[in-house]
Amino acid sequence: MKFKAFLTDNGVYLLEKRFLPALDKLGKTCHVYLTRDHAAFLHNLLNGHGLHSVAQFRREALFDDYRISSQNDDRIAFAVDVSLLNRAVRSAATVCCGSSSDGSNNRLQIKLVKKLPPNCTQPMPFLTFETRGYKSAVIHDVPISKPLSKTQVLELQSALETAQDLPQTLVQAPDLVQLQNFVDRMKYLGDSLNVFISKYGDLHVEVSATLISLGAEFRKLMVIGEKADAPAEDQNLSAQSRSSRSILRGDGQSVQVSVKHFAKSLQCHLAKPDCAFYGIAPQGSCLTVIFQFFIPGTHQTDKSISLHCRLPVLDPGSS
């Protein structure tokens, strides 16, 4: 089992400045999943608890001179502490960003190794970052779990494929920072959040307590997938009435999720997505948030990068 590659300047930027700070907010530990063509960072895909997240990159988006081999169809997966990984990339980048004495750029190499830690009798696996500057060199070893077995990798691959299923209707979210500020105020009222989405482009979030309910409604949002025109007779009704009527027509769905999970998913704004979409899976099995990234200077989707979260539901809701 071998893996060795060089992080490109863009790869260092994507990980250090954008994705690892966001992933660190989602959970302490994630799985790194490496294949011939992709590198992925996965939260909670192998258990049914907590928020699931998938950040996936084509190898050329992060790496150069990418080499991987294993007896498991050249697939390697292991668990790692996200904060330690982030610290290693940040530390190595401070040396890597300079130039060597001959004017060439330093390169940041990443590889899987086994080393014998102090006071240990058995070698342990590490993900090692190595870069050499003009006056200094940095070798940073990040401890990782024992690589997953073939059975576990197949299970992880299956979970990843399942996580790619999209809801039939996606509505574009309003500004994520604005939504986060609103959720920060709502979280003191209760632990659960009701989320309603319709084919008309409506997104309604609400927290209810014994004596008070606080919610926000966003209407006429951009819709991807199945869409419909809002009936004219519903225009002057309350948000609750419109939601109920659209659910009865089969044009809307609602689910109840954890406020904590919803707030965590909004931390993905640290990855600097260009926009985000919300959708509810069939039968209300989960709330999905998909973050979209554009090719710099365009409005075309950057297909080399993807990030999405799936929030488990507390209640099946209505569908």
C-alpha cells in the first residue's frame, strides 16, 4: 500500500484557506479516501449518527505527480484528526510558499509512511508532509488510523455512492452568513428546526418553543429539478397555510432536523462556495445541502470540486 503526491499551490490554498477550516467545524475526525482519480474527506459515512459530509476533489485539483497503489483496486482510506491535518498543511505552507535559492518554487510532498514513535515497539501509520525551503525544512507527521480493510473500503465506497443521490427539488439558499446569523438567534429557543421546501422556490425554517415560534421565510428562490408555479390563490395566505396546502398538493416537503446540525452545515461557508442549494430526500429521509463552486471568473460549475452535507431528520415530517 503506497501513496505519494505533491500538493499544488492551488491544492495548498484550497485545503489551508478554505476546506480544512470548514471541515474542522463539522467534526473532529474524518475519513480520507484516496482513489486513482479522486481524493475525498468524509464525515460520518460509516455510522448512522450525526451530520454526514462529503468533500471530493479530482486529483488534479489538489495534486501533481500523484501515485497510489494498493491491493484494493488502488483505493486507500483512513481516519485522521482534521485539526492536526489542518495544522500540518498550514505549517508546511509557511515554508512551501517561498522560493528556493535558485528561484524555483518549493514543493510540498505528502505521503503515507510507517514510523516507530518514541516509547513504542510497533511502527504506526502517518501521513507525512515534507517541504524544504532555502534555510529550513519541515517534516510534519500526522498520525492516522490503521488503513481500512477491503471490506470497510467497499462499505465506504457504497456509502459514498448512496450519498450522491440528489433530492428531486433543490432551492437556492439565501446568503449563508445571513442565514447563519438568523439560526444563531433561533438556537436559544429550542433544539429542533422545522424546514419546509416547495417546488415554488419557497424555503421556510422555524423553531418552536412552548410560548413562541420564530421563523424565516424565503420565497421565489431559484429551483433546480422539479418545479411548479405557485397557485395565485395562495399568495395572500400565511407561511404556515401555504406550506400545508403545498404539502397536500404534493408540491412541498417538510422535515425536522437538529438546530446544532443545521448550524454546523452553515460553517461550510468557510470553504467559500459561490452558492448553496437545499433539498429534502424522498420520503423525508434527510435534508441535503449542496454547495456549488464556480470556475474563477465565470459562472460555470467547477466540476473538479464538490461539497455537500446530509442532515439526519428527527421526525419524518410530511411529504
